Amino acid sequence: MKTGKIQKCHKTLKGGEKNMRKAFSVILVAFLAMVLVYGVSTRTADAKVSGQCVNCHTMHNSQGGAAMRFDSNATPLNTLLRGDCVSCHSSTVANEVVKAGGIPVVYSTTAFPAVPLAGGNFYGLNNDASRHNVVGIAAADAVLTAPPGFDSTTVTVPTGFVQSGTGWGITNWAGKEVTCAGAQGCHGDRSVENTSNEAGVKGGHHGDDSTIDGTTTVKSYRFLAGIKGVEMNTAGNQWEQAPTATSHNGYYGAAGSKNSINYLCGECHTKFHATASGANAATNVGTASPWLRHPTDVSVALLSGADYTAYNPAVPVASALPKTGALNPTTEPGLVMCLSCHRAHGSNQLDLLRFDYTAGTTQAGLGTTQVNATGCLVCHVAQR
Ligand code: HEC
Ligand code: HEC
Ligand code: HEC
Ligand code: HEC
Ligand code: HEC
């Protein structure tokens, strides 16, 4: 909105007189100075970047004859950027999850951080089985050469999203690896035309995302095209730096909805999610108990008694009415999601799990007095 105002000044200038022009220049300079100071010292509620262009862009990748890329490489990058997605969003500093410039860190190069951001961290256990093997971070997974459960025939464009190409994601994973964004990535436009990371999230970093309705990349939850939700953008807890039961991301879920956070995972892990499976949902997941695969977008109220009684940030749930504050899982209700058990980028457990699936605290039959129950037992109290 700030840039919008500046443009208006320019328009008035074109039709104005000479002395008017001078007065305007003074106002414009004062206004720009205000924007600069304001833009740098405060952070708006939405996720728009701020600061001088030169912090992130280079016009020619040359200054005094030297390369301007952060890694001093002389080859220019897409969108005139000084770094790519991975270099900007990584850190070499242990436990740093938000680095200088307010950049969220999703790849720590030395160790898994003590408290990762909501998506987890691509360091994982520094092996294939604990993370998505993303181009620029790790070579292709030696075992999984395609997304488990992939079925290209049933995945369609998320509801409300304006598709610019002819497909939604790639149809053949042979020789392909996950990218941050684009046709074989998770963030941004996945239509076939947009194959590069930068084309995939184009405009995202500068867009106004104060309204998340899934209609454009920037208005989608964390640039995940078509996905709804409520972003935790409050200072000190952006991207869930310090989640609590009353301060966390609000994940959107709804049975049958392509705006669900679970549909995002289902775009590649098709058979694991009822909506992405389409007409094959009955044979892939099931439609009621007894289920065939662990259900998602179903209410925790289905469980015996009131097992999951308060939003638990260690085992989060989605909702059709997502919120960042207190959520009553029984009445609002809380829906199981892929991210109840997994982290999206990577975790310090096998299979990107949020919890140790082999620890004593996650095993069955140890009694209802078990106080440290984690993982499955947060929901399945009858199995304690
Ligand atoms: C020059 C550094 C830089 C580069 C390159 C960069 N980012 Fe970012 N990114 C940022 C900053 C800064 C933010 C935080 C913006 C804010 O919330 O104020 C951000 C935020 C994000 C977010 C979170 C958005 C939200 O809603 O909170 C995502 C997702 C993201 N970037 C993805 C990408 C992808 C994908 C690429 C590669 C195409 C990329 N970034 C390249 C600096 C960068
Ligand atoms: C904090 C880092 C950062 C700063 C500061 C920044 N940009 Fe960007 N900009 C990005 C990233 C990352 C992308 C590529 C991904 C995207 O489009 O979201 C981008 C994309 C763009 C694009 C192409 C996307 C579009 O909206 O069409 C333009 C144009 C652009 N920036 C211009 C500018 C200008 C002009 C400035 C200074 C007024 C500026 N940027 C400051 C990070 C930044
Ligand atoms: C763009 C496609 C794509 C999307 C979207 C996607 N995945 Fe994946 N996923 C893959 C591919 C490809 C693999 C296998 C290669 C690898 O691990 O990188 C994989 C592997 C996995 C694995 C197994 C990792 C291992 O090595 O054992 C898990 C768990 C997983 N994904 C969970 C998720 C979850 C949860 C989501 C949603 C937040 C999701 N995926 C979204 C493509 C995707
Ligand atoms: C966020 C809550 C939640 C978590 C965490 C969770 N579940 Fe579930 N689980 C459910 C719900 C809700 C159902 C559906 C129950 C129904 O339809 O009666 C379900 C169904 C199941 C079923 C099928 C039951 C049937 O009747 O077909 C099994 C088995 C199961 N879960 C095992 C697990 C295991 C093992 C874990 C840990 C890896 C786990 N669950 C974690 C909520 C959860
Ligand atoms: C109730 C907890 C739970 C939920 C919900 C859940 N998963 Fe998993 N997932 C697991 C566990 C535990 C494993 C480890 C292997 C196993 O038991 O199947 C796993 C394994 C995986 C794998 C690896 C499979 C392989 O062949 O190596 C992928 C991919 C995956 N999950 C994706 C998803 C997606 C996508 C969703 C949502 C549609 C989802 N998961 C929901 C618990 C869960």
C-alpha cells in the first residue's frame, strides 16, 4: 500500500506545474524517508519484505567490477536476485531460525535447531529418510524415486486458484527431485509453465498477504498456492518460533476441500489423502472406520471420549475455522492433518515425524497414568 501511494504522487506530477513539481519532490523525499525508516524499524502484520532493493537484488551482478551475488559467483540469478531460495533461507549459525533481515531459516547447515520453525528444518538427521530431498540441499533420495502414493491422474488445481498453465505439477517423477517452488515444488504456482522457483512464487515476497483466501500465490498460506489458513505473524512468534496452545499457526482443513493443508501434501502423495485421491478415495483411504490409511481432515471428536481436549502445538490439528489462538478441538472441531504427525521440510526423526515413533512414551498398553505420552497417544488415549 505504501508503494501505491508513491505511484499516485508520480501520476499527479505528470500533469502538474513546475513549482508544484518542486513542492511535490520535497514531500516525496520526506515521504520516502518516512517509508524507509518506518519500513526498516517495524514489521507489518503481513509477510511483505521491506528494506533497500540492493539488500536482495543486483541490477547487473556487478559493482566495481565484482560480482554482487552473496556467494560472489559471476553468473546472474533469476529475478536479479543476489541469492537463491536456499541460500537466503539457510543459516550456518546453530539454532538460528530467523536470521538478519527477518529471513525465516528452513535449512540449518550444521545441526537440527532446538526449536525449528513450523515447517521443521531440511537438516533433519542429515539423511534421506528424515527430510524432503530438495534441489540445492541434498541429492535425490536413494530409495524414494517418486513421492510415495503418487497418482498424477487424480490431482487437479486447488479450488479458487487461477491456473496459468495446462497442468498442476509434473506427471512423471523419473529423474526428478523436489524443488522449493514451481511445477515439482511445494510453494507457489505448480502449473507446467512455471518451472523455476522464482517463477513459481513470483510476486509473493512483495505482495500483501493480510488476507489469506487461497485465490493467488501471495494470498495463499505461506505461498502454498490455493491453501488457506491463518499465519502466525506476530512479532517474536512469526512462523511459530515459539508456539504455545494459544499462539500458533491456524491450519485450514475440511473434508472434500482442495484448500486444505492436507490437499497440498496430497498433490504429490495422492493416495494418502481422500480428496486428492478423488473417486478412488474409498479404496485408498476409506470413508469411515475401519479405515485403510490413516485418515486426515477428520475430527478428533470421532475418538472415544474427549481424548484430544486442547490444542497441542506438539501434535497440532487443522480446522475449518482456523485460528492462531485457543481452539476447542471438540466443538470447533480439530481435524487430523498430515502435519499432526509430520513436519513439512524435515525433522530430527525418521519419516519427517514430529515424535520418536519407537520411544516408550509412544507405545501402547503402558497405562492411562502415563504422563509423558506423545505422538499417537495424545489422540488415542484408549491405546495408552
Ligand atoms: C534475498 C533473500 C530471499 C530470497 C532469494 C528468497 N527469499 Fe523467501 N523470504 C525472504 C524474506 C526476508 C522473507 C520474510 C518476509 C516477511 O515475512 O517479512 C521470506 C519469506 C518467505 C516465505 C514465507 C512467507 C510467509 O507467508 O510467511 C516463503 C514460503 C519463502 N520466503 C519462500 C521462498 C522461495 C520459494 C524462494 C525462492 C524462489 C525464496 N523464498 C527466495 C527472503 C528471501
Ligand atoms: C528482503 C529481500 C528483498 C528486498 C529488500 C526487495 N526484494 Fe524484490 N524480490 C525479492 C525476492 C526473494 C523476489 C523473488 C521471489 C518473489 O517474486 O516473491 C523478489 C522479486 C521482485 C520482483 C519480481 C516479482 C514481481 O513482483 O513482479 C521485482 C520487480 C522486485 N522484486 C523489485 C524490487 C524492488 C524495486 C525493490 C526495492 C524497492 C525490491 N524488490 C526489494 C526480495 C526482495
Ligand atoms: C511437490 C511434491 C510433494 C509434495 C507437495 C509433498 N511431498 Fe512429500 N515427498 C515428495 C517426494 C518426491 C518424496 C520422495 C523423495 C524425497 O524424500 O525427497 C517425498 C517424501 C516424503 C516423505 C518420506 C521421506 C523419506 O525419505 O522417508 C514424507 C514423510 C513426506 N514426503 C511427507 C509429506 C508431507 C507431510 C507433505 C505435505 C506437507 C508432503 N510430503 C508434500 C514430494 C512431495
Ligand atoms: C491428531 C490426532 C491423532 C493422532 C496424533 C493420531 N491419530 Fe490415529 N486417528 C485419529 C482419528 C480422529 C481417527 C479416526 C477415528 C475413527 O474414525 O473412529 C484415527 C484413526 C486411526 C486408526 C484407524 C482406526 C479405525 O477405526 O480404523 C489407527 C489404527 C490409528 N489412528 C493409529 C494411529 C497411530 C499409530 C498414530 C501415531 C503414529 C496415530 N493414530 C496418531 C486421530 C489421531
Ligand atoms: C497419524 C499420524 C500420521 C498422519 C496423520 C500422517 N502420517 Fe505419514 N507417516 C506416519 C508414520 C508413523 C509413518 C512411518 C511409516 C508408517 O508407519 O507407515 C509415515 C510415513 C509417511 C510417508 C513415507 C512412506 C514411505 O513409503 O516411506 C509419507 C510419504 C507420508 N507418511 C506422508 C503423509 C501424508 C501426505 C499425510 C497426509 C495426507 C500423512 N503422511 C499423514 C504418520 C502419519
